[in-house]
Amino acid sequence: MIQKKSVIGLTAAITLLLFGLVACVEKTPKSITGYAPVYGDTATTLLIQSEPARPIVHGGKIYQYQNYTFQIENGEGIHIINSSNPANPQKIGFIRVGGCSEISIRNNILYTDNHQDLVAINISNINQVSVASRVERVFPGINQSYPPYNGVWFECVDPSKGIVIGWTEKLLVNPKCKR
Amino acid sequence: MKPIKLLFILLLLSTWMACDKNTLSSGDNFNSTGQGGSLARFTIVNNYLYTVDGMNLNVFNISTPASPVFKNKVQIGFDIEAIFPFNNQLFIASNSAMYIYNISNPEQPVQESFVQHLTGCDPIVANDSIAFLTVHGGTRCGSMINQLQVYDITNITYPQLIANIPMTNPMGLGLKDSVLFVCDNGTGLRVLNVKNPYQIQSMYVVSGQQYLDVIPMDSTMLCMMSNGVAYFDISNLNQIVKIGEVKN
């Protein structure tokens, strides 16, 4: 009887071990489609400057200040529209702001999000804006540790490569990170 | 584009007051603030910039506009979508709830109430007595509910749902006098008479173009498109007329 019990115990233990092994194998695919971080270098991601008017492709939120309408180009910057004559509004320029999605303006100072930072931009000269100040790392921005999906494999983040500005699909070989 | 469920609360007077304030301050260099839509996550109240992100409300002092100073971070909840100021209140919309914060002490927002609804995300607008909010079903919020919800907020600590109006796929909204504009994708720009919030009447629908949000001003209204901005003359609310647009 005792012997029989141990046999059952042993079998159970082995079965569990096997399951464990299988689970391990399943957890470390040799190659699988997952996600990889897209890095931006500091010089590029934090660059804010006036640029020529350009097409509105991924138009985001809008804002009216005096004679100007502003529309966010999601993740890329802010379109400036002269709307003094709303029957004939004209795009007059673009402010490059990586990672932006929000806008608010007071007294010629435009507040927006530049990835994780709040930036105050002086728009007194609407054709040549300048950064007045920056409050660093107050917004979550794009998650710096993992992609915005559950149950996926991804290339582990290497902060030395820069700030994560997005995630892209990629065929991963021996991935080490999973969410 | 993220699939969005929208929660809009539109407070009647606030929009009127915002417009009024802008008009008054437009020539005043010391206090000139712009106007955003109902989807906004940044808003300026007096000398403070309030921002919401996924979980938090951030407070920045902008007494010196060029040098904002971070003052406070308050955890609100999950999936915060939009913020709308009215008087001493901030209305904050998340995926599943509407929160009302008191900012009498501007650097220390205090929660006054919250209303949980089944689903919904996004923008808010309100006045002393009524809040309008759109709930937009979608994959992210896991619901099929699409409606305009109307809350009596006379008692700010106990918002009461007084009406549910079915919608197709509502997004941003805006208020001008006693007229409510709702961007209802699939149907059009709905124009509603909300003079009696207990008996809201559909006036008409402007169809043909998909708008995501609106900013009603004195005589002009801006409408957000995914590839530009449209301008309407709203001086006659019985017949608003598109007068211009910037596209592509």
C-alpha cells in the first residue's frame, strides 16, 4: 500500500515536472512575432522648432487662440492655421513637437507635451517660436518598459539607446521579455 | 487611431462663461487664454494649468506663464480621458466614471463626487446644474453602449442621471446657449435643444462629414476632423452654416 502510494506520488511528481518543462519550452520560443522598442535620440525627440506648413495626416485635438487655430498632428507637432477669416482659413506653419497630443495657451505661451515633458513654447512670433521652459518627466509618455499589449513577447528595452518613442512589430529570435 | 469610448460631460453655463471670458480677455495681454474642445486633457484655470494622463491629475502653477512650476500630482483612477473646468470644479472623465474635483484650493484638488457608469470615455463640459456626457462603446472599453447621458448636478456631491439619449457613436460635444452639439459618427453633427434638460429636443442633424469634436465660440464654431478643421457660422442656431475648412 505504502509502495503504491509512493509510485503514484512519483508519477505525479514526474508528470508535474514534465508539464513544467513543456511550459518552459512554450515560454521561450526560438522565434516569434512580437514587438521591439523604437528609440529616439535626445537631440531629435526634444527638438522643438518652427517648420513650413505641411499636410494634416493624423489630425488631433484643436484649439483656438486669438486669430489662430491650432491642430495637433498626433505625435509629431502642431499645425498653425490663420483663421482671422474663417471663410478662408490658411495653414501658415508647423511647430515640431515629438510625442505631442495636447495643447493649451495663455499670454502667447503654448503648453504641450513633448513625450514625457511639459514644454512652454513662446509663440509671440508665430513664425519663429522658441522654447521658454521645460518641466521634465511629468507625463507617462510612451511606456518605457513594455509595449501597450498584453500577452506578447518583446525585445527588452535598453535605456542606453535612448528614449522609447514607439513600439513596432518585429520577428524576435530568442526573446527574453514578455508581458 | 485608438478605438475610443467617449464620455462627455457638457456643463451648460461653463461654455458660455468660457466664451465670455475669452471675449473679455482677448484684448488683455495679461490674461489671454485660448479655448479647447471637449476632448482636451490640458486646461487652464486662473493661474494654474491642470493636465490629466492615464491615472493622474497634475497641477502646474503658471503665474509666470513662461515658467510653469509643477505643484502636485493627484491619483484619480484608471484610463482618464478628459478634463473640463467649471467654476471651482474640475470634471474629469475616465473610461468608467465621471469625477468631480473641487479646486477652491487650486494646488490641492479634492474629490467631491464620482459617478460610475457602465462604460464610456472622454470629454466633459458642465454648468451649475447640468452635465452632458457621451458614452461611446468600442473595443477598448468593451461595451456596445452609445448614448448621451444627462446629469443633474445641482447637488455636486450627488449627481443624478436624468436622461439617456441613444446615439450612434458619439464623440466630442459642445454647448452654445441652450443648444448642444454632439459629434455622433455615423449619423452626423447633432444639434439639440437642451433648454429643458429633462425634455431634450432634437433640432436637426448636419450630415456628410465626420467631426470628432467642436469648439463653439461667439458666432463661429470649429469642428475637428481627422485631417483638418471646419468652420461654421453659428450666429443663427436654427440653421448653422459651414463657411470654410482647412483639409489635408
